Amino acid sequence: MPSVFTRARTWAIVGAVAFALRFFFVLYHPPLPLQGDALGYNEYAVHLMETGRYADDSGDRGSRMPGYPIFLAAVYSLAGRTLRAVQIAQCVAGALTCVFIALIADSFLPAPWPLIAGLTAACYFDLIAPSRYILSENLYQLFIAGAFAGLYRLSWKPLRRSAAFGAGIAAAYFMRPEALVPGMAALALAPLIKELKFGWSKSLAAAAITALLIAPWIARNRIIFQRWIPSSTAGGVNLYSGLALPLLSRGLISEPFYAPPPKTGELAAGAAYTAQFKILWRRVGAGRRIKAYAFNFLALFYPFLPGYDATFMLLLPFWLAAILISFKRPPLIPLSCAVISSIAVYTVFGGPVSRYRQEYAPIAVCLAVLGIYELWRRKPELLKRAGPVWAAINAAIWILPASAHRLMILLRNAAFR
């Protein structure tokens, strides 16, 4: 059993390496202009600072979850309205995410595997890139990883684990409301796994803590909008986008993406998008619906963004293997279901956006390292033979990506005509 000093040294190494890689990545790439989602978050943060009112420039008061705008407002208040300060703060958050990943691995694996897990996370592009962007993924990753690190900290008392998991899921919810899906899936499964020592009373306690912490936002929405809105007012557009965008991108429908009339209120706009979704759902038929959602699903595994993401592809077979291994190693089941349920959410909502896989990247990295460990323990010869071959293939594609990219586009176009 590693000593406290050994563990502390592991966390320090992981944190330092992860911060350095993110810091130099941010310095190497200039800040992006504020547009799209980033502009929306910034507007909420600026209004919050200047007027104390949570709203954007158009007057919407609930189209964004409040966690990330509050974070932006806090950084702006401390360091001035500079995006570089936000990026550096996100480098710190990204480094802590990697430490949490090492903590999760420490609950399953002997030394030096927690260090390997943390350093793998430090180098994983889907955990590095969010440090640069003015988007909520960076902090969502932090809180999701922190929540599961608390759940799997078997040396803690169960009530402390309940509090850590419930608070982590609530914090992630304030960044992105879909955090409730993997969070509640884990709480439903954890009591069924005796090795986790997390009974139904502790699971209910964690759910109650989550509910208590998110209740003020829901109550605020009730007061402002005179209706119960459990997340944001953007649910309608996300639902419509999940079906319309893949259909449009593959030429399976001809009409343009729907937009409500100018100056439509956010509640009316949400209702209009939901109505358009229902119309589109009925009109396109089952075949095109299946193609649309399959396209969203496969976009989560698309490796060109536009460059080849070799880190994602290197780990992909191992976290998929870990999901299968979880049937024989039950403590992995909550992690596996967190990934599976997140993929299901992003298949239906939002459209074909590859960066959505960043949301569950911390859990996927944990599973990948667990998968490598299990293969090393059970079938070392297979890993020794296949591992270098897989690494060489990815290195070749990364160095000369054009041909592989063209091939994937041809296969995609043939499948989704």
C-alpha cells in the first residue's frame, strides 16, 4: 500500500505536468474571438458584473446555465476582463481534473498505475483543449471527475462520499444540466455493487444533496418565468438541433434550419423549437431519424477536429474494452454507465458535435487505463503484440493524415446518403 507521501508525490507530479502542458498549449494558441456559445457566456458574465442581473444582451435570463458565467465574472473581477486570465484559471482546473482521474485510478489499481492514469490524462487532447476555449467543458470535466473521485474513495466514510458525489454532480449540473444523467445512473447502480460499500441510504443521501444544491436555480426560474424549468430555456433548440442538424448536413431534408421570428421571447422560442421538432419528427420517417441519430453518435467518435486526434484514437479501444470488462469487474459499472448514458444524451440532443465527447473524457480516460491494466494482467502477450501496432498506425495517420481523412469522408458519405 503506497504511503501518504508517495500518494502526495503522485498527485503533485500529475498536477505539475498537466498544468505545464495546458499552460504552454494556451500560450502557443492566441485567444479565440468571442462568438457563438462563448459570446453568450461572456454576455451573461458582463451583465452579472455590471448590473447584478443574470441576463444576456438580448434579455434572455435562462438560456445558459449559471455556473460558467459566474466563473467568468469571478475571474474578470479579480484579474480584469482578459481572456488570458480565464485560460490560466482553466489550466489550473484542468490540472486538478487530472489529479482527480489519478485519484479514481488509485481506488482500483496498484502503483504506479494511478500515476500512469494521471499522466495519460495530462496528455489527452480532449482534456487539454478545453483550457483554451471560453466554454463550460473545462469546469464540467473538473466537477464530473471530482464527483466520481469522491464516490470511489473507499477509505472515506460513506456519508462523506455521498456528500462529495452529490456536491460534484450539482456543481457539474450548473455547468451543463446533462450531468444529472450520468450522476443519477451511478447512484442507481452503486448500491447494487457490494464492493463499493455504498448502500441505498447513502445513494439517497447523495441524490438529496444534489437536489438541495440545485433547488435555488430551479426556484429562481419558477419565480422569473412562472413555470418549472429544471435546467435552461434552451432545451427546445437542443432537441430540434439533435434531429435537424444531421439531416441538413447530410442533405436528407431541404428546408433551412428553423429560426423563430425576431424578438421572440426565450420561452416562446423554446416552445417553437419543440413544435418544429415534433413536425420534423413526424415528417421525416423512421429511416431518416435513425440515420440522423446514427450520424450524431458516430460524430462522437470522429477523430479529425480537423487535425487527427491521436490521443483519442489510441485510448478508444481500451475504454471500450473496459466497458465490456465491467461485467466481470462490477465496481467499474458506474463509470461505464456514466460514459454510455452521456453518449446517449449527446446522440439525441445538440446535433453532430464531436467536442461533446469532452464532457465524459475524464471517465473515458479512467476506463482506458483500467482496460490497459486488465489486458496487461490477463493477456500480456496480446497487449505486447497489438499495442505497438495500434500505436504505429495512429502515429502514421497523425503524421500523414490526408489520405485517412479522405477515406473516412468517403465512408461517411456512402453510409449517410
